[in-house]
Amino acid sequence: MREELDRLSAHIAAARTLIAEGDAVGRKLEFLTQEFVREANTLCSKSASLGLTRVGLAIKAAVERLREQAANVE
């Protein structure tokens, strides 16, 4: 699970950089949301803990809201 958390951190850093640039970033953010969901799904599937599964589901819900917002950026 460490790999998934590391990748999530890298994706978050990339999203922050994109947003800070302020250019047309909608498509790039949409791509990153796909990556966020992929990592959250993997975390949930590997989880042996109800708490971690809940966190993974919360990540997926937040990412869905981000995806909706990213679709309106461009």
C-alpha cells in the first residue's frame, strides 16, 4: 500500500502544480482524477481495515467532485 500512497502524493503534487499554473488544465486534471480513482480502488481492494476502506471511499467521493469541477474548467 505504500506504493499507492506514494503515487497519490505525487498526483496531488501534480494537481497543485497544474492549478497554480492557471492555464487551461481541465483535461489534465481529468486525467489525474482517473489516476486518483485507480489508486483509491487499489487501496480499498488491498485493505484489511474498515477504517482504511472508509478513507478510500471518501477519496473516491472527493475525486468525483473534483472530476465534475475539472470538466467545467476548460
